[in-house]
Amino acid sequence: MSATELLHGPLGESRYDKKMETKLVFQDAAGFATPMLAVFAVDIALGVDAEPLLALLTTSDAVTDAAAKALASGEFKGTLGEQLLLHGPSGLKAERLLIIGLGKAKTLSVDEVRKGAGTAIRSAKPRGMRELAIAFPEEHALSDEHLEALPCVGLARAIVEGAELAEIDWDTYKSDRKDRSVQSLTVVAKETEKSTTAEIHQGFDEGVIVSDAQNFTRALVNEPGNVLTPTELGKRAAAMCAEMGLACQVHSTAKLQELKMGAFAAVAQGSAEPPALIVMTYEPKGKALPKDAPVLGLVGKGITFDTGGISIKPADGMEKMKYDMAGAAAMIGAMRAIAQLKPMVKVVGVVCSAENMPDGRAYKPGDVVTAMSGKTIEIINTDAEGRLVLADGLHYAKTLGCTHLINAATLTGACVVALGILNAGLFCNDEPTVEKFWEAMKVSGEKFWRLPCTDDYKDQIKSQIADIMNTGGTRWGGAISAAMFLKEFVGETPWVHLDIAGCAWNDDVKPWIGKGPSGIAVRSIIEWVRAYSA
Ligand code: BES
Ligand code: ZN
Ligand code: ZN
């Protein structure tokens, strides 16, 4: 038994067990018996300085009547995440009515509904409630001038996603952890002209799959570096693939040498933990795809701990660098959903996982390494290791036949300086490809902001003695230097690069989500892949 196994139980096992059962029923919300019924409210007042004027997103007269007095009091403004709880609401079978604000009706989108659903769950948890219901928002409860029709599939999906993401508290490693999980959530919907039962069911089912994938990713990101080594990440990916019917291979040092992955191997060589090269393959079954059908490559940075190596990081905040594998985790999570959503497109997931450590055998500033593509790289800073493992991962994905590439990585602090923690960075070398990503973002609700990677930035990675160097020759535009480095290895292949350094970990508590791993990029990547489905 290994030391890790001794401390934390059998390897390869996910520490995320889905506890909440989600159900969908079609009936009037007023007649549904539950400890707590949550209903959404929006502010329909027009004008910037107008007093809030609240409307509930329900067509149930009984629910509207039960809330009327409390809403008329003016105490509740309906801002996003605001809550008002009524005990023993008259005329309802529910023991409590929870009114949740979604903000201004004018700016309402699926995203606010996702957050609203999360707020319902997180308001139930500290009250020790195990069971609750959410009334499906009925948009026609409002006149069209206040609210554009929201996609019904998206609404159903957002409720499930928001609730599932909110349910988890990352207390896995607390020995006195109190189980406060919500065990049952019922979405109470009504069929209308605008929203059919089939559409609501479809959104609901997709929401279950997508949120489960995102939570799978978050659980991986939450793991400490001593538990989630590259080898363990490989085991978890392989176990997930076996469960979902995906092909999976996990390689290590020998394969890196065989493939001449000199950049990836250089990063790995300073650690006692061997690297893992994980390849997951999804192939649609049934009808054969045309010969020129796209093959999508999902490449993830999987640094299970980034000390910076010989260019060591300051001690302050270094513990956070366990989440330097969030890009890899996003790809593994996305593959999990893809296996279940079954799009008609082949997808290959490639994860390059290593630990970046200082050691007698570690790579050093000044070293020159040769990547799998044949390009030589002068190492300036061993802390710029993510681009090195990705260089070989991206090139390898191309040799596996990928025609379109997407990568996710907690790549640069500079991206966080540029964009803060609300938008992640996006770089792309191909307009039709980025268009598909913008469409995906409308469904996912995730925020990415595009930064440039045009060839005029190439000078930033020019080396005096090798083809390129691994950090910028300037301190300005560090996120762009990293993107330019990756671009050297994708060539003409359409490619999206997501720099998620600032968004992979939530440091703040929000009414709809706890602190910890965010699972950013999972939902957008899944939708981007589905956009290529034949
Ligand atoms: N893993 C870090 C980037 C990072 C920073 C992730 C903050 C999450 C939060 C990456 O490997 C790194 O250290 N990058 C360096 C690059 C520099 C040496 C050119 C950085 O951003 O400082
Ligand atoms: Zn680093
Ligand atoms: Zn890193």
C-alpha cells in the first residue's frame, strides 16, 4: 500500500458522490407538498431610478397570492441572489415559500436562473433542509415588453445545473464533516404553449449530465497535490472512461521518450512522481462519418502541483498551485459529458500531467529542449512550464488526426492581471472556430474575453540561441507571449486557447455557489464540441 493509499483510501476513486436526486414533475406549484418551494422574482420597474416593482415568474395564482403581502412591504428588492422566506404560506401545500430575486427583468438571462436555482439550494443547506422544490420560471407570466422569450430547454438545464453546482461543499477532508446535503430537488413545471414537456425534459436531462461532468471536474481540482499525482489523475481518468464507455490509454515516461516529447519530459524530470500522458477517445456509433469529418482535440494542462521548479515561486499562496491541473480536469469532465450526450463527431482528449518541482535532476533556466514537433526551446523560466507540456500535447493531438484543437490551462498570472477573475482569456487563430465558441458561450453562460495572438507578437518569444524561448522577452503582455508560444505548435490547425488561471478557483462565497474549484470551461467546451455534431 502506498503512502497516499494509506492516508486516503483506495486510489482511482473519485471523492465526489452525487447525493442529490433531481426530479421533474408537471403540476401546479401550489399543490406540490414540499418543505420548501422556491419561486423566482424579477424587478419589472422601468427607468434607472424607479422603485422596484416585483413580479413572480409563475402563472400560479395561489403562489402569487401567498407572496403578495410580503412583496408589497417593499422589504424585498428582488436583486440577484436576494431571498425572502415565508413560513406557512396560505393556499399552498408547501411548508415554506422562498422568493428568490433574479434582478431586473430587462436583463434577465438563463444565467440568472442558474444562479437563482443555486441560491435556493444554498439557502436550504444551512437550514438543514433535505428536500425542496423549485417552480419552473414561466416567462409568459410577464408581458413581452418586459421580457424576451427565454429558451425553455436552456431554462430547464440552467435550473438543474445551478442546483447541482450549488449543492457541493468542499468539506471532503474535514474529519468532523456534518452531512448537510440536500437529498431531493423537484422541479415543478407546467406545460404551456411556449414550453412543452418534451423541451423541459430535454433541458432537464442535459442539465443532469453537464452538471455531473462539471462537478466531476471540480472534485478533481479540489484534490490536494499529495493525493492527486499525475499517476492518480491517470487512474481517475481511466476509471471515468471505463464507466462511460470511452477508450483510454495512460502512458508515462517511456512513452514520452518514444514520442520525443522533450518539452513535456523536461518539466516532469524534476519530480519523483512520474508524468502521465492521458488519451481519451470518443467515437460516435451508428452511422459512419464522412472521411473529411472534423476530429476535435481537447488538450489540457495537468500540472498537479506547480512549485515553479528551479525558478521557484514565493511561499505566499503557493498552496493554490494544486489547481494547476484545472485545464486537464476540464477536459476529463467534458469527455465524461460527451460520452453521454453522444454528439456525431469524433473527440480525442489529451492530458499532459506532471509535477513541476525543483530537484537535482530538474530542468534549469538556460537549458535547451527539443519538443516533439522538432522545435527547439530555450528555457528562460522553469515556472513557465504549462506551455511546455501543452506544446507537446497539442502537437501530439495533431498526429492523432485532430483537425480542430482546443486547450484549457491555468497558464499565466498575466491573464489574471489583464482580465481579473470574471472573464477567462480566449485566444484563437481562426474566425469560424471562435464563432462556434461564442455560440457555445450563450448556452454555457461562462465568460471568456478574447485577446490577440496575431503574428506581429511573435518577437516576444524570439530566442537568441534556439527557435523560441519559453517566456516573453518583455514583461508586458505575458498572457499573449504564452499564447504565441502555443501557436508555434498548432500551425495552421484551427485552435482555441483558454487561459483559465483567474477563473478556476472561487475565493469568494456567492449566494449561489461556495468557495473552491469552479469547473470553468467544462460547459463551454461541451457545447463547442456539440456544434461540430454532424
Ligand atoms: N500556473 C502558473 C500560472 C497561474 C498563476 C495559475 C496564477 C493560476 C493562478 C504558471 O505556470 C506560471 O507560473 N506562469 C508564470 C509565467 C511566467 C514565469 C512567464 C506566471 O504567470 O507568472
Ligand atoms: Zn508555473
Ligand atoms: Zn503552472
